[in-house]
Amino acid sequence: MSLPVNWSPISKTQYANLLKFIEVEYGVDAALKFLEKAEKKIDSIGQFPKSCPSSIQYPNFRKGVITRQTSVYY
């Protein structure tokens, strides 16, 4: 059973802006590829919430890597 993943209003805006940036700078194909990777990671987090490593500085937070340049914290 997968847990729901809730996005804060700020994170929704930042995510939309990031997708738009990738599309403008690198094209639609790159944006779709990133979207697929991000959705896969978010789905994985919903299914296995403890699968990503905890932060050393903030142990209550975890870091899920989407690409080398982009991570999601939860």
C-alpha cells in the first residue's frame, strides 16, 4: 500500500518552475524525461518512505535524489 505524498504550495510552484525551466533550456524531451524520473522517485517514496537516506544534519528529513542536480527532501 502506497502512502500519499503531499506537496506544500511552495514546492508545487518550485516544481512547476523547474519543469518550465528544463523545457525552455533543454527542450520538451528533456522535461518529459525529468518528469518521468521525478514521478518514479515520488512513487517510490510513497511505497517505501524510509528508502532514502536521512540527513546527517537534520535526521528527521530524508533526501531522495532525482538527478545529480536535483533532489527532493521530505
